[in-house]
Amino acid sequence: MQIPHESILLRIFLGEADRCGHQPLFEALVLKARELGLAGATVLRGPMGFGKSSRLHTAKILRLSEDLPVVVEIVDSEEKIQNFLPVIASMMGSGLVTLEKVKVLQYGEKPETKG
């Protein structure tokens, strides 16, 4: 599978404790993206953050948080990302979803060069 050089980066900011049914929301989103054939997804867990409520979430030893920040990143064609947005909306309650244009330099294995 190839993705266009001019693609879209989808970022979904949420909390580790956010759920979709019985599973963590970040996991449900990645599995749904895979099921729908998106190019790939990465989940990043943050050691500290805050959102709309301004409540601080941190991994510091003295203030253990069970709801650390999580970001799901997906890069694919604009069409595939746009088709995925209603799916996201149906799965999550609160959170922040952003889109930005990106230039894909490499996806998958680097082609062999003849020399």
C-alpha cells in the first residue's frame, strides 16, 4: 500500500482513562483504523498534560495519575482521513481532534538502489 506524498496527519488528543464500551478509547480507535484499512496508527502516552478542564494529569511519583494524556496519530490520504472522522465522532465523547497537511517522504521499506 502506498500513501500520497501530500497527505493528512490526524491527531486525536484524549485521556488514558477514556473508554469506548469495554476497552480503552485509544485502543478502539487504532483497531477501527486498522479494520478500515488506514495506512497506520501510533499511540503516544504523555507524562504530563491538561485539557479543557485545566486539571493537571501527571506521572510524577507523588501525584500518580490514572488518566495520563494520550495522542493517537494517523497519516493517510485526505479522502481516507475524512471518511474516518465520522467514525471518530461516534466513538468518543470529549477530546481534541486536529488535522494538518504533511508531506510523506517514506512509507514502508526503502526501495533498493542499483549501484
